[in-house]
Amino acid sequence: AVAPLPWRALAPSPAAAAACRALGLTVVGDLLALPRAGLADRFDAGLVDALAALRGERVEPVRRHVPPEVFLERLELWRPEEDVGPVLFAATRLFASAEAFLEARGLGAVEARLQLGLRDAEPTVVVLRPSGALRAAGAFVRLLQHRLERRPPAGPLERLTLFLPPDACVPLRGAQGGLFVAPDETPEEEADLRDRLAVRLGPERVLTASLVADHRPEKAYRFVAHGAAAGIGATAAATLETATPTVATPLAAGRRPLELWETPEPVDVTADAAGAPRAWRDGDASEPLRVVRGPERVAAGWWDGDDVDRAYFEVETRGGLRWWLFRDLAGDGWRRHGAFT
């Protein structure tokens, strides 16, 4: 009965599939016709076990499917409400239940979706995406308050439905705070500020500079949208919108100036016999330079066609200003790339 089926119905591994194609096999019957002794030599154990189970020679265990736990609660309001206050009061109850759900499982949510059931219109969904995993109900309620102040409901509300996507619930590990850290310098306060700005101004206007594994200084960072580094899940309910994560790999190498220019400026530099900068010319005046650090060799980018070969120097002027210069070893010229002051 199963012999005419294609061998892909056995869900073989990539290696086993390549072996089937190399042998010119098309259906399961071709596999069953092969000598039993050579199956294990030509294919992996997974395909051999699948054929044994197909013949009834091996009992295939039935694995229990445990669906992921999903938080989904609905709250009907006593009467249609247009004011933000009663709506926030009702939402607090839902977020308190969500906090208990998350705390019992050691999880935090990087996304919460509140559906606003309108009396005379289609329901709308408010998506709250903090910059990090949260479980505190008060934090989500504050984000909701800022969102409703920016975009009030289109009409009276009759019900609220809170949904936490399963892929947006991540393990939340507790961290001990510093003993001598001021309350306004904690990461929680910084995250709350970013979240409030994102809600009030829009997430597309709140960007985070994320480090990238690239030795070229002008390419060693990128700006990512608010919440992208938090690992927001991409799969959720079909009726609700989704988010796509962006992952950036950090790289720390050497001392870098805080002020870095995307396009280095050409500069007229006088170097000594060893190739170190000793003075530069600004107009008609020449100013001596003292090398603080360098040379630092940066040679990268050959893989994408934008390769560089540079020797960087941190220099100090007579007035105490520190600049970041490099000599273009490929073009034999000097550039000013940033400032340390």
C-alpha cells in the first residue's frame, strides 16, 4: 500500500535524501527492494528505523504532544467606557493575572497584545513591546497609558482581551542590583524611559546603536529599531500582527573615539621616517602632533569588496585636543576619522 509513495514521505535526513537521489530511487518500494544488509551502510539510522517501523518490525513510540501554555483572558466591562481611567483600571486586572501566570513559570514577556473591543466598530489591537522582558503589571499598564494618551480609542469600549504570544514569553532570570547605584541610574529606569519614548514618539523614531562584528570602525555598528534586540518572537495568533527580531553581534576592539565620522576627512599630515604623524597643516599654519597611541593596523572587508588597509594613530595637538587619524596604506593618504574630546 505504501510502496508507490515517494520516499520523501519517510521524512529522511538531508544525507539520506542525497543518497536516495544518487541511487536514482523514486518511491518507497525502491527502498524496500534494496538488500537489507546494505541499508545501514548506505543510509543513516533514522531511515533504517523508519523502514523497520513501516514493516512492523519495530514498535514506533507515540510521543505525547503537550501544547504550549497560552495566556489569553477576556474582561467584559460593566458599561461602555470612553475614559482612559476606567479602561486602565480594568486592564490592570488583566495584567495582574498575566504577571501571576509569568511568575509561576519563571518567564517574562517581550510582547503583550491587548484587544480593545469597541461597541460600534471593529476591535483594535494595541501591541506593547518593551525593550526587555517584563512581568510587572505596573510596567505594562504605564506603557498602555502612554499609548492610549497618544492614540485614544475610536469609541466606547465594551471588553478587553489580553494575549501573550507563546514565543514572546522568555525565561526571566533575576539579577541583583548594585549596592551604590542611584535609583535613577538603574537599567530598569533606562528601559522604562526608552519604552515611554517609543510609545509616545513611535518605535520607528527610537533607535539603539548596536555593535556589529566588523573591524572597520564606520561599519562596526548599526541602528536597530526599539525592541529589536530584545528577541521579540515572530509567531503569534493569525489575527494579530507579528514582529521580526533583529540580532546584532557585539565586538569590542581597542580604544575608540566617542565622536566618529561616517566619512573620514582628508588631512595634510607630515610623517616621520617610521610613518608616524608629527604635524599637520591647517590652511597656512602647521601644528605639531604628539602620538598618544598607535599604530593600530586595521585590514578588513575583502569579503564584501569594501576592503580597507589602515594604520590608526591617536594624536594630541598643542592645545590638548585628541584626534583619531589613519594612514591609508592602500592609497598612501591620511584621513581624520574621529575626535576623543
